[in-house]
Amino acid sequence: MSNNNAMKGNAPNFISEVSNLGRLSASKIDQIAAQVGEDWNKRRVKTNQLRNIYGYISSARNLYDKANRSSQGKTLEDVKIKLIFLKPRLAYIAGRKTEVKDARIFDFYKNAIVGIEKASDEQLSETLKKFFDLSEAIIAYHKYYEK
């Protein structure tokens, strides 16, 4: 089996695990982020491509912060809706960039967003926080594994 096929074999593990994001421990999120960062680096996903995705996620995090202060009139439901609309953006990016499509970034984040959608009202805030922490950690690990 070629190295590329070996990487493809590993991808479904972390892709499927994030669909239960709300149930993942901090150490499991860290482990997934390290795997994802290394995998996407091996697949030659560029830092600026991830930064573009993270920029949108960061704007959702700002909305999350406003929702937690609640004086801004924003709700966690607004944050969830913003992240749901990350999926078509990722589909577009994956359609334009072969390395993004091959790395299954769309599949990964789509499953993570499914994890957010599955969260109960009581779990939503913590699940969103885990999503933002995971996304930030992926950027850090991707940079760490950069050659």
C-alpha cells in the first residue's frame, strides 16, 4: 500500500470522530487536531488556505463571544447558523483546490458542524467552544508540522 493510500485510510477516523464533538474530551480534541494538522500538511494544504477557512471560523467565534456577553442581542443559535453556512464555502474551496479536496477538509468540517447541530440547547455553548478550540489547534499543529 502506498503512503498516499495509508493517509487515506487514516482520514475517516478523525473525520467521523468529530461528528460527536460535544462528547469529546480536551485530550481527544488535541489528539485529533494533531492528526489533522499533520495529515493536511502531508497533503500539501497551504497555511493560507487554512487561514482563509479559519478567518470565517474566527468571525463565528466573535459572534459566540458576543452571544456569551448577551448584551449584543446575539444568540448561540446565530453562531450555529453562521457555522452551517461554512459548509457551502468549504465546498466551493474544495472544488477549486485539489489539495483541499484530497485532504477532505470539507468532510471534516461538515462532520464537526453536524456535531454542533446535534448538540442540545444545554450542550451547545460547550460544543461550540470545542469546535473553536479544535479549529485553532489544527492551525497550530499544521504550522508545527510544516517543513
